[in-house]
Amino acid sequence: MMLRILACAILLFSATVLSQNVATLRKQAALDQEVTTEPIANEITNDLKVSRNYPMQPPIIPHNIRDYQIDLNVNTCLACHSRRKVTNTQATMVSVTHYMDRDGNFLAAVSPRRYFCTQCHVSQTDAAPLVGNSFVDVKELMAVSKNENE
Amino acid sequence: MKDYLARIWRAIRKPSTHYSLGFLTLGGFIAGVIFWGGFNTALEVTNTEEFCISCHEMENNVYEELKSTIHYTNRSGVRATCPDCHVPHKWTDKIARKMQASKEVYGKIFGSINTREKFLEKRLELAQHEWARLKANDSLECRNCHDFAYMDFTVQGKRAARFHSTFVASGERTCIDCHKGIAHNLPDMAGVEGWN
């Protein structure tokens, strides 16, 4: 029992200490303070493909998707991106992996487990990132390690 | 009954004995103005959003869905209300639509969509009526605001410009062919042409 209380105390303490270093939309303002929030960022809708940061990254959506209906009745994304529509729409076809079930069998239509597009694919806004990012592309990492080995 | 009708017919045919010609023509004219004005005023009352959503079938289903869409809430403050899209603006077309709407009065009285479940069940059929209507009149209600002749393709998105400058320009397609479900949720589209 004593141990449990101690554990809780440590957790609480570390949570308060750590939370002071976490970047939030409230800019670390105290609870009783009002913060002027940033205006809502604009969606990027330039229709330009953006390269992926790693090969398996779900590509982002470069257009407006306001009110696009994805539910039991209909998936409006597939009105352009499904296999049979891309001739007319010149949209990118949904990846072939999306026509596979989890055992790798190919289906005639988009697999139910891949049906909800916005679960992985999202549009972007022009908001400045809240925190810095030290992500390095794998190609650059390979170049660095190659230089080190030589 | 036959005698009664014959008596009315004789009364109408008989020249007036008490009222002057001036009173009858002027009175008829004024009564006509009042009737015509009253008729049009009543017609316009049925042509308001307020009137449409006075029925819960409209307020709780389609109106609720409209609220989050661009035709209701947007940056420029232009709002399309129910009659803007669902009632033609030209008088003769409007009267024709209003006569069709007597079916909707029937539906209201007999409660054909008076629950959410009934509405969802009937939704595809109702939507298909609207799509057929807009297809037949070349999306007239869309074009009341979105005039093709005034469209500037250079400020449209690339995708939009490509489709508008080809399919719509050639008359091969009309607005509703692509822009289904822009103001309300879509029903199950399996089997609808172009959606399967």
C-alpha cells in the first residue's frame, strides 16, 4: 500500500515537472488565464503532389475535403480515386494494397479495412509547427553513414 | 342539382340591374388586384426557409445537414436557403413545382417520412427525384447563382477548371452530374449511375 502511494506521488510530481516543458496551444499559460489563440490555419489546396518522407508514408491530400462524405452509404473520395474513375478524373488511383484483404487476397473493390480514407490520408494546413522537428530522411542518413565509413 | 346550376348560369348571363358598369369594372379590377396580390403573397410565404422547416421532417433531417455545408456557412456570407435550390425562380416553372408539391402535402398528412427511419428508407427515392429534376432543367437552380458565362477558370482550382472548361462547356454534363450531395448527405449510392 505504502509503495503504491509512493508510486502515485512520483508520477504526479514528474507529470507536473514534465508538463512545464510541453508545447501546447495555450503556450503554457496558467489555467485561470485567457490566451489569444492563433487564427485557424488555411487548408493547402494547390493540387500539388508532395513527396513522402519515407516510402510507407500515406500520401497527403493536396485539395479541399470539406464535407466529403465517407460513411456506410458512400465514399465520395472514391468517386474520383477508385480504379475505374481515374481515366475521367485523372486523379491518383487508390494504391493496390487497398484492394487486398489482410491475407493478401485481391478484392474487386476497396477493402473495408481501407475504406475510411481520412484515417491515414489528411489534408495539410499552412500552420507553423508548434515544436521543432529533427526528422532526417533515410537517404540523408545513408549518405552520412557512407561518409563516416569511408 | 341541374336546376340549381341552370339558375346560377342564368344569373351570370343576366345584365346587372342594380350596379353600374363603372362599379362592376372598377370593382372587378380592384378585387382582381387584391386576389392576385394575396395569391402571390401567400405563394411567397410558402417560398421561405422558415416555412419549409416549420415541418419537423425538413428541420430535423435535411436542414440539419445543410447547416455545416458551404451553402449555409461560408466566408462571404451568401447563403442559399431551401427555395433557392428547390423552387424555380421563374413564375410559370414555380407554379408547376408548387402543383407538384401537393404530393408533399399528402406525404405530410399521411406521415410518409415522419420518423428518421422512414426518411432514411425513402431517401434514395426522394434524392433521385431531385437529381432527375435538376438534370432535366440543366441545373437551373444552381445556375441562378453560379452562371457558367461568368466563371473565371483562372481562379478556379486546377481540377475544377479542367472539368468546367470541358464537360460543362460542351454541355455534355450539367452541375448535378458531379455535384450530388453538396448540401445534404447522400443515401446509399450503390447502383446509382456513375457511383458504383
